[in-house]
Amino acid sequence: MQLTPEIKAQLEEQKKQCVFCKIISKELNGKIVFEDDKTIALLDIYPALKGHTVFMLKEHYPMPAYVSGEEFKHKFGLIPALSKAVKEGMVMTGMNVFIAIGGAAGQQSYHFLVHLLPRENGDGFFNFLFDKNKKKLDEDGVKILQQNMPIMMKNHFGRHPANWHAGEGTVPSFLTSIYESSTVIYEDEKVLCVIPEKSLAKGHLVISSKDEEKFIENLSQEDSAHLFFTASFASTAVFEGLKAHATNIILKSGDSDDNPDGRLAVHIIPRWQDDGLDLLWKPKQSSYNLDEVASKIKDKTWKIKYQKEVKEIKKENIFVKPEVIRIGGKRNSVEDEIKRAIDKLRE
Ligand SMILES: [Zn+2]
């Protein structure tokens, strides 16, 4: 999204009040467990679960729409390594990644956060048990998502060409039953996005990785970034196409009571004001020593390093026509592309 002078001024105002910006500038102390030039991870001082970590870009953005493609890749490319470190530090079997976009989804900070929640069977956390409600999306809604998602993803691949991408790919056998029992919204070589049989809300989507890997921590940087890019576009698709007020993005991976098969999947849950869903935890003081836990996780994060893709120039030469990447020097944002795609459909 292009940052207008008004938005920039607004962001500057937000930054002055932002606790996380103050921790990043070291004006305030935080329980930092990882830090590089662009990102930082700290323990949540009101943890939902032991080892609850929040991860963010150092630059202050209130939502992912403002984040550049490069920064997005950097941040979400690091999720596997960071998940591994938090899980190993806490000796847990599972991991949730929780994102709230918008107040109705429980976004409580203007500094956009990703929550990492280490999980295990019997941990007593049932906020993400998704078999309670069944709310079906009507046919028009299905049609909107089936039209918009592929257009958004096509525009995305236009801006970020990938040498592995040619089309829909094939469905691996472990996803056959999901494929056959659900309504498919989008797929490519790496991901499958469907409306699940049991929906928590109208427009609930599930994105599965086509890699048979059960654990987020074993995905490559590129696969993780692509999974979250897809989740982010799915979120925009329900936000704009279904007029949701907000969305939650919740990744499940490995064993926990609410993920009996332990599979890796990302849920996109459209949210409306007063929709009665209760996914958030109540803030409470930690029952454990934060410094002790921080040092356990820190012991595992020191080796994490973002590997910038080196093949990018070659890919541009092969896949991108020059006029697509440079239109009079103006940089088109992903958000603009999405808006344009949707406006085109409405015409
Ligand atoms: Zn901030």
C-alpha cells in the first residue's frame, strides 16, 4: 500500500505511544528472545501459554497491508526457525501461530504482531477448537472467493515470480480426502485452499501445505513465506469479498488436543463485530519466571539467520517483462493489485 503523507503522519503519532517501538529502541526493557536487522521476538508478559512469544517487524506497521513484499518474506520466512527454537526451548509437541487483523478479531496493538504459542496435549487451552459451529457460506460467497483468490495470487506471482510455479500442481495423496470433501478455492504447487466441512464462521478457509510435513518448523523459508502470503491474500479476500470486519489467521502444527492428526494447516476465520466467537485468551500475569524461559528460548535462537534469496535476478530475467516491474518508477503495492482485481470483478 502506498503510504500517503496523512498515513505517515498517523503512523508517527502511533509510534510515539507504542510500547513495542520503545522496546525495539531499547527505551523500555522487553524479554527479547531473538533479534535481527528487521525483526524482533519477545516473550509476551501476559502469556496464554508457557513460552508465548510475540514476533514482529521492527518497523511500525499496524497491519500486513502496509508491509512490503521483501519485509513480509523476511518475517514469515523466519517463522519455521523461530517456531523450532520456541518449541525446543519449551520441549513441546505442537505450535500455533495466531494473528489478529482488526479489532473485531482481537488485535490489541497498533504494532502488528504474530503470536507463537507452543502447545502440547493436555495443556488445557481450547480456544482454537474449531468443531463447535457450522456456518455455511452461500453460493454467491463461494463464487466471489473462487474468483478473487486466483486473481490475487496471479497478481502476486506477477510481482514475485517463482521458478517453481506453473499452475495448480497435483494433489498429494494425504490431501485427497480433504480435496474431495471440501470446496476448493485455490491451489498451486505448494498449497491447497478450501472451505472446510466444518466451518466456524461464514467464509472460514483452510490452507494446507502440499508438503507432507506436519511441522511448521521443517518448512523452508520460501515455503513458509508462500504459505503466509496465501493466508494473507485469503484474509484480504474474505475481508473485501465477504465484507468481514476483521480476520484471524491461525496456524496449527504438531500435536495438541485441538489438532488430533497433528497436521499443518492454516485457518482463515472471518470475523464480524459481536459474532460471539471467543478465540482470545484473558490477559494474566505469567505464572513462571519470564527471565528463565527467555534464556531457554534464546539458547536456541542464536543461530537463526534469514537467507536472502540469491536467485532473484535470474528469475526476473526469465519471468518478468520489464514493463511489469517498472512503470515510470512507480511501485505498485500488492494491496493496489488486490483492489484493482476486485474492482474489475465488480464492474
Ligand atoms: Zn510500534
